Amino acid sequence: MSIKVPLVDMVARYKTVEKEVKKAVISVLESGHFILGPDVSNLEKEASEYIGVKYAVGVASGTDALHLALLACGVKKGDEVITTPFTFIATVEAIAYTGATPVLVDILPGSYNIDPKKAAKKITKKTKAIIPVHMYGQAADMKSIMALAEKHGLKVIEDSAQAFGGECHGKKLSGIGHAGCTSFFPTKNLGGAGDGGMVFTNDDEIAAKVKILHVHGSAAKYVHKTLGFNSRLDSIQAAVLRVHLRHLDQWNDLRRRHARRYGNLLGGNERIILPKELPGNKHVYHLYSVRVSEREACQRFLQERGVSTAVHYPIPVSGQESFRHLGYKAKDIPVSSRISKEVLSLPMYPEMKEEHIEYVCESLLEFCGK
Ligand SMILES: Cc1ncc(COP(=O)(O)O)c(C=O)c1O
């Protein structure tokens, strides 16, 4: 018997909150407040409380959140910002937009996150900030990164786009660094019904700067202090996100439950390397990426059986045409280079049924040999 298992199922999620979302969207339509209305400020309040920080500023995307947070931290042309090449390209694009040079440091094979020891070796007089990316939903080693930043007077901007609700030693991600950035892209753990993002911080100055930058550089209407951007979060998005935020913990719990089930069913096969939740971390499994050899054949095999998978990401950022000028070779980032050829994201979404997980595992084990 063959069943179809998508990688994610946005419609299944919508069905679980349909009534609430419809009510929220209609109330925005009826209010006429489409830009920076009460839903945006209420979401900012609720999300900042959830993360446990003083400020949250809604912006137009996760990419903008990173860009504006970097600018608010004073990053500019001539500076260097450390991050990893094993991320979605937006992390590195945001650095490049400021005119600063991205310095790409390899990852740890256990967590797929930046290796703080290697990062320490790349700090120069020009280094201004570090962006740890909490890949797949698991925290980077924030203790070491914060200690490194403190020692060298650097800003830490967390890229939590894949990890909303995740924790590190009991603290919510996005609330540990000087600033935290998230994406509300629909498939994210806290996703909207379109693009959106948010910057979190406890720092009065960073918050004030992001607030000004995201509305054309103005603090008061039609008075522009600095060159800014149009990067506002839509009220309709905010209304949908407020509903989703109320369900997020439950959705993340389901993701964690599915991950445990995957682990139980796939564990022990030496041809499959499973993701590991490291001590002190609460992994929220935005993606459940395993590592397999012969990945392309494996992906085709699964697709033939109706199981959709994806690769996050097949090419490290330094190998992308838009960043080849940075001059990195595969040997400079050996772990990222190797792992990007092996990772395979299996279906993962809160509404997955037990039989879906069993079928995915059965199919994968059939390929890998039981
Ligand atoms: C790690 C990471 N950073 C940044 C982003 C950018 O977010 P957005 O698509 O909302 O601009 C994403 C989104 O895919 C991401 O996964």
C-alpha cells in the first residue's frame, strides 16, 4: 500500500485553526487598520512576552529582521560579521546588504551549528558581530558564543528563523543574544499566511533603531531622521500570527513527539545518521534532517513511494554563485561541504499521523536495508 506523505502540510494546519483565523482576518478587514494597526502592536507584545524580552518589532521578513538588526547594532561597510555557510542564504545576504564582509565559519557535525572554537580563530579587529543560526530548530552553543562575544566586545544576533520556541538552558532562542531575529515564512514553526519577520531585543538602543529603520527612518510621522526602509509587518499577517502563537507550544510538542518516533523507528540503522538533541537544548524540529549516503537515489526512491523530502541545503552559501567572490574552498569548510551532500529532510509537521511516520520510516529502511 502506498500513501502520500508531503514534506509539510499547510492546509492541515489551517484546518486546525480555521475558525479562529477566519475570525481574526475578518476583524482586520472590518477594522480598516491594515498597516501597523493594533494587531501588529498586540503581536509584538505577546511575542516579546513569549520570548521573554523587552522589545519585539514586526518587520516584513526574516531577511529584513537580520538586515535591520545588523544595522541597529552599528554594522557597516568595512566591518566583518561571522556566521556559517550551512544556512539559508538570507543570513549571509543580510550581512552583505550592510556592506560588511561575511566571514564563514564551519559547523559542528553534531549540531549543524557554528563551531565556537573555529569562530574564535576568525575574530579580527574588524569583527563586529556574530550570527549563530539555530539550524533545523536546535540552538547553537550560545554559552560559548556569548562568552566569546563578551571577551571581544561583539554583538550577537541570533538567527532563529528555524527555531521559534526552541530553548537553550531554559532560555528561549532570540532572547539570549543582543538581538534575535525570526521569520514568519508560512512553513516556519510560527508561520503566517505570507512573509513576515520580527526582531527581539532587551537593548533600548537596538529596539529604538529597528523601530525607526523599519518605517522609512522616521520616529514621528513624516519626520525622517535617517535613511530607512519600508519593512512593516502587515496587520492581516499579525492577526493570523496571534492565533498561531496561541497554538505554537502544542505544535512544537507534536514536532518533538514525531521526532522521538522517527528516532525510535530509524535508530540502529548504521546507514542513517539521526539528528541529536544536545544537552541543555530544546530542539523544536522545524526540519527533521537525517544524513544518508546516496542521497539523490534515496530521495528518488522515497518519492516513488509517495514520500516527499527536501534538502536543506544542497550547497553551502560560499559555493553559491552570489558569494563565490568571498573565495572559500570546500576544504575551508569541510564539515559543511560534506554534510550538505548527505542531509535529507523527512516530512515533519505537527499534523502528521502515526501511520505517516511509520510509512516514511518503512520506506527509508527499505532503501537503506533494515
Ligand atoms: C536560517 C534562516 N535565516 C533567514 C531566513 C529568511 O527568512 P525570510 O524568508 O522570512 O526572509 C530563513 C528563511 O527561510 C532561514 O531559514
